[in-house]
Amino acid sequence: MKARNKNSQQIYRDAIAKFDRDIIETYYKRGKTYLKLKDYIEAIQDFNTILKLNPHDTRVYLVRGYAYGELKNYQQEIADYTAAIRLEPRLAKAYRSRGFTQGILQNYAEAIADFNQALDLNPDYTQAYYNRACIYNILSEYQKAIADFTEVIRLDPHNAAAYYRRANIYNIRQEYQKAIADFTEVIRLNPDKAKAYRSRGNVNLKLKCLHSAIIDYSQAILLNPQDLHSIYNQGKAYYQLKDYRNALDRYNEVIRIQPELSSVYRDRANIYGKFKDYPQVIADYSTAIDLNPDHAEAYYHRGNAYNFLREYQQAIIDYTRAISLNFTQSNVYYNRGIAYSCLRQYRSAISDYNQALAINPKSAVIYNNRGNIHQERNEYQSALADYTQAIFFDPDYADAYYNRGLVYHSLQEQKKSIKDLALAADLFQKQGKLNVAQKTREKIQKLFDNHKVLQ
């Protein structure tokens, strides 16, 4: 009788255990279904129920950790992966998952340690290599990242993401041919990946393979007509090819899609400058300045447009604003000096030319222009010194010879004057400035005739 009772109790225990297992599997399957539906809170509740019945179910810690991660509850996610590791210390997946979350939290050393452990347990764990490579990339440890992505590709030759990320690293390291090879492989594996065409186009743009870049950008745009970067960079490629009409069309399209991007107005202004449409140059730089009031270079270029339109006072205002924003290239002082000179404000002009020469002391053109002011003010010795310095830095500078010849004429040094003007005429001739060369020779003849009369 006692044996029969024991057998009956065991049957009941087995039935209860089976019932619990059935309940656990039901909750587990429902929880996984909630995960697929992205109903993470309901999923977690089901997994909690399971762990109350069986706190040693490793797989449940893994899936609940995933659910916590999707809710951005990363500390709880890590706690679940740690619990899984405590239950199964050789579970590579748990280390990989915890490492991934540590990476999200920017705990990079901990992330790498977990990926290392996962790979010690499973040397062919593709995802662990991939995730570790991503961390090395963030840390700018590019050689290690390349090695890991290469291992991913060895284990999974069709892993387009690994090729893509390795290509980006090659691009950063300026190993452009390797980058192009990897982007090309991405395209072979995934011909509809617009980003791969755009990225390869960017490398071709850097390499000045402009036609190839345009083709890549065209394919990217075909796949994604709103791909702003491809449209914009295609415009830059056309601009470098001096195909300004197509460049203008591309920049117009960028503005249509994103009208608040200041840089595209600056680039479009440069095209209008090629067309000598200076009012439109000013309009675009003005828009760029409205969008980014502290962009010094925009003031500088708008000042140049005002200079071309002979609106010198407005040009001076823009150049001064550019300087106040720490745009201190020699050209901004030089061009402001030109504007002052045109307004006959010679003292300010000379001050700017001096500043320009302090920045660029070997500029022949600045010496020449400062010499022009000295000549205008009858400061002939200073003018001679400047023209001579201009010729020293540029021995083929025809204008400097011509101007120095005029100063010698004013000083009644006719032989020196005629010599310089003759050199100027020869240089103008060689440079294809035939009209200027002819007029210079006519001036020499006139000076020569006058010199004979005076003798």
C-alpha cells in the first residue's frame, strides 16, 4: 500500500512538473511573440512570470535582457546578461550581448573585454568580431578594426556591412583604392544600397575621378531621389569639371529639398561669380549670412562681389566684418586695400597693404599695388622700391616693369624708363596681351622721340 502511495505521489509530482514546464513554454512563446510585435513591456511581464517559476532559466535572462535593451533600460539589460553568465559561464552569446550594451553606454574597455571572452569561447563568432571592430573604429584603432572586419568577411564572405565599414576606415586612412574595392563589393552584394554608391562617389571625388563620381551619385539618386548628399556632391563634381550649368542645376535641387543649408548658397554664389552675375552672388551670400551670421568667408566673398560692382564702401564693410570674425588671410586686407584705393583713401589702403604683406611678404601683386599708391602720391622713391620688390619676387611681372618705367620717366631717368617699358612690352607679348604690348611700344616710341628732342 505504501509503495502504491509513493508511486501515486510521484505521478502527481511529475504531472505538476510537466504542467509547470508547459506553462513556462507557453509564457516563453507568448513573450517571444510580444518581442516580434515590439510590445516589450508585455514580453518582460511574461518573462518575469517564468523566472518566478524557474529562476535558473538562462535563455529567459537573454531574451528579457534584449527587451530591456529595446526599452533603453541598459543597466537592467546588463544585469540580465550577467545573470545568464553566472548560470552558464561559457555562454558566448551572453558575453557578446553584454559587450554590445557596454558599447552603447560607451564603456568601451568593458565592451572589448566581453567580446574577447566571447571569442575565446567561440573563435568563429562572426557577430563578436563585427561588434569588436565597431568599438575599435570608435576608438580610432583602425588597424585592429580592419583586422576584425577582415575576419568577419573570412567567416561570412557575403557580409556587406563588414565590407562597408571596412571601406569607411580605408577612406579615413586615405587608402582610397582599397576603399573603392570594398564599396564595389558592397554594391555587388547589394545593388540597391544607395549609400554605397554615394560613398564610392565621395572617394572618387577625392581622387578627382569626377566622371566616375558623377555616375555613382546618379545611381545613388536613382535609388533615393531625396539623397541630399549625393545631389550636392554631384554638383561639386560638375563644378570641378567647369560644367557650371549642371552644377547650378544640382545646387538648385539641394535648395529645393533643404532651403536652410547655408553652404549650398555659398557654392551657388561661386557659380554665379563664374557667370559674372554679381547681384546674384550678393543675394546668395546674403542668404548664407542670414543662415549663418558668423561665417567669415561669406562676408569676404560678398565683399569681393561689391568690389566688382564698384560698391566700395559696402565692400569695405564686409571685409571689415570678415576680419572681425578672424578671417585673416592676406587677400582680405589686400582687397580692402583696393576698395580704399578706389575711394582715394590712400592712407587706409597702404595700411591694409602693409598688413597683407606682413601675412604674405612675398606677394608681388601687393607690392605692385602699394607702389601704385606711392606713384599716385608722387612718392617716387617708395614707388620704385615697391615695384623693384615686386619684380624680385616675380621676374616676369610685366605690370611691375611697366609701372616702374613710368616712375623712371617721372624722375627724368629716360634710359631706365625705356628699358623697363621694353621689358614690359616683351612680357605682355609673350603672355598673349597683344593690345597692351602694342600700346606699351607706342609709349616707348613717344618717350624716345621726346628724349631725342630734349637732347
